[in-house]
Amino acid sequence: MKILSVFGTRPEAVKMAPVVRALAQTKGIESRVCVTAQHRQMLDQVLDLFQIKPDYDLDLMRDDQSLAELSAAIFTDLDPILAGFKPDWVLVQGDTTTVAITALLAYYRRIRVGHVEAGLRTHDKWQPFPEEINRRVAGVAADLHFAPTEQARQNLLREGVIDATIALTGNPVIDALQFVAKQAEPETVKQLLDKLEIEKPMTKGPETRRLVLVTAHRRENFGKPLEDICLALKELAERGDVEIVYPVHLNPNVQEPVNRLLKHVEHVTLLPPLDYLPLVHLMKRATLILTDSGGIQEEAPAFGIPVLVLREVTERPEGVEAGTLKLVGTDTQRIVAEATRLLDQPSAYAEMAKAVNPFGDGHAAEKIVAALLNFK
Ligand code: UD1
């Protein structure tokens, strides 16, 4: 069985890494990897961490490129690889432009498609944009759907997907997280936490200084919503008893407003995008996480860290139901109020800070490989 895994961004690489490693260890499977490199630096960090050497690298990232330019380039450059390698299966993960275009292209070549992290939906085509439509496109083209949770499976069944083509596998993000969380805390993280005096007693009062970790980069938040998020961070920083650490995504639409509004603010540390290993370790040490990322909504519950989700809707209701995620949107005062409540009220904090893991048991990759081998 010949399998081509195609991915393009950092989060896809994190979640596909356990699958790629499992495929490589399976007899009877010839596994190759193609990266579109829709991200460059951010993707390469993850490839190094998981020691994945792509067989094909389309190197498609251009500065601030449009979705149309990227899509056209994937069609043009991936097609000859499908024609040459002739895989039996193409695997894609999640909901990026790489996923939607690759799934469609594989269909044009009459190659079977396996979709990892299938069935996530907000049922609002504009949120997240363009991911909600990207994952639906992948779902329409897919022959085998690897649903991470029962709710994701139910979403697919409601859309008429045949039950026998859905495998309930969990999300390989938990496999990746376990692999990385076991490794020692990197020196860079230790040094940063020491410098910021995290968990050190404060000179005034009995409290210790706490870490608030932030990531925000979603397209539907570009413009005013992202600016409102930054203003909330500025206000929270004025408390003086928290250190806000924000690794800033390389997209120019994120870099510009974040640097303009937060660069010289006391108690706010802006960092370049972090490698997955330090990010996971920072997450473990955070008191509170504010994010619009999808993956962090899956990872933080596993550590029992409360997450305020900077979005109006989520395709990960499992974490909200479990009580560790709370949707707060992007309104400045709402963010400040919700964060303040958690920081000031131990009972409110304790209610959210419970470790649950609705997204997988760390064995998703092997279940995905088994489902491929058993497909009839
Ligand atoms: C993409 C995905 C989004 C995912 C996110 C994770 C789409 C439409 N969006 O958004 O679903 O959540 O990745 O990060 O597929 N850049 C660099 N270096 C990098 C990466 C990006 O300079 O390593 C800059 C480039 O200017 C690039 C821009 O960021 O053009 C945007 O990257 P792109 O892949 O188009 O979208 P993201 O906003 O990263």
C-alpha cells in the first residue's frame, strides 16, 4: 500500500507526525511525505523536532500570499507528484488550504483520501474562515474519515457520511503532546520563567507572580478583533501580578497590530513563534491561557489549564462541556472581566482547572494505520 501524507502548516505537522512515524514502522506500507510548506520557518521547526524528512517539498510560502495564489500553486505543483508516485491513499489533516486543495486534487486523480481530524464543525461557514469550508471540502472528497471524538462522528453521520467509512480514532495531537511533554523542560523556557519571576513571591502581598500565555492569529480576528484582544492584554498587564507571554505568529496581519499595540508594554513579553517543545512546556507552567488556536484548545485540557477562547464559536465543544474551555469572544471588556474573575477568585479558577482529555488517549496514530489496513 502506497501512502502519501501531505501537509503544509505547523499544526498539521504536529498532528501528522505521530501518524507518519506509525506508517514508517508498518510492514507492507510504503509511506512518503510531501510538504506544501505553506509555512516555512514554523513548519521546519516541527519537522526537526519529530525528525521527519519530507520526500517532496513544494516550498510554496510567499510573503503575505493570498488564498487564491496558494491554492493555484498547490494544484500546479502537487499534481505531478501524485501522477509520479501514484499513491493508493493521500492523507490530509485538519482544515487548512493545503487540506482542501490536496483532497480535491487527489479526487481528480481518483486517489483515495483519508482525512485526519474529520468531522469538526461550527456550522457557520464564516467562522473559522476559511477553515470551516476547507474541512467540509475535505470531508466530501474523503473515503475514510478519522473522527477524533464521538461528536465529530455524529456531525459526519448527520451529513450522510456512511458509518463504515468513519473510524473513531481520537486526535493524534494527544499522541504528539505525550511524546513532547515527556521530554525535559528546555533551557530557554527555564530562563524565560526565571527572568519573569514566574511563581516567585511578589514583594507586596502573599501572591506569586503568574504566567498568562496568549496566542492569537485567526483570519476572522484580523483587524479590529485582534486589536481589541491586544487592548485587553494591555489592561490585564496593568494588574502587575501577571506576566503575559505572547509568541506572535509570523503572518504580517498579526505581526503589525500586535507589535504596534504591545511592543513596549510592561509585563507583556512578545516572542517569535515558538517551537512545539518550548510551547508545550510553557503551556504546562501557565496559570491561564488565552487563545484563538484550535490545537491549544485540545492540548490545554490535558494539562488542566483553564483556557479562555478568543472566538465566538468553537468546533471543539467537548472542552467547553468538560468545563476547561470558555468562549469569550474578542470584546476587550469581556476578556478582561473573564480573565480577572479567574485570576482573583480561587473557586472560579478551581472549577475550570481540572484535567480532562476528551480528545484522545494517545493511541490515535496506530488506530489510523489500523483503519487504513482494514479498509475494504
Ligand atoms: C494557516 C491556516 C490556519 C492555521 C494556521 C496555523 C489556512 C487558510 N490557514 O494560517 O488554518 O490555523 O496556518 O498557523 O490555511 N509566515 C511566515 N513564516 C511561516 C509561516 C507564515 O513568514 O513560517 C507568513 C507569510 O507571510 C505567509 C503568512 O504568514 O504568507 C500567512 O501564512 P498562511 O499559511 O497563508 O496562513 P496562516 O495565517 O498561517
